[in-house]
Amino acid sequence: MSQFVVSGRFQDRLGHRDFEKTIDAPNENVAREHVLSRLGSEHGLKRTQVEISEVSAA
């Protein structure tokens, strides 16, 4: 598995917050899905509230 750095921003009560997560995944699409799942779980967000701006290999 490779490491990917996924960055972007999400909507919270006070506006938008930036994030950067490092994820172990076999490819970029799986890394993107893991981040959407994790942010949804941790912050109670829907996928439409998360904007992923970049997925790059670490």
C-alpha cells in the first residue's frame, strides 16, 4: 500500500476549515473515499460538505 496526502476543506458551523490527512491506500480513489468516510464519521459531515482539492503520493 502507498501513502497519499489528501487535502481540502470542509464546512463547519463557523465557516470552512482546511484539512490535510495522510492515508494508507492502494490508489488515489480509495484514499479519497477513506477521507470522506473518516471526516463524515469524526465531524458528522455529508460528502457534499467536503471539498477535496488535492490527492498526492507521499
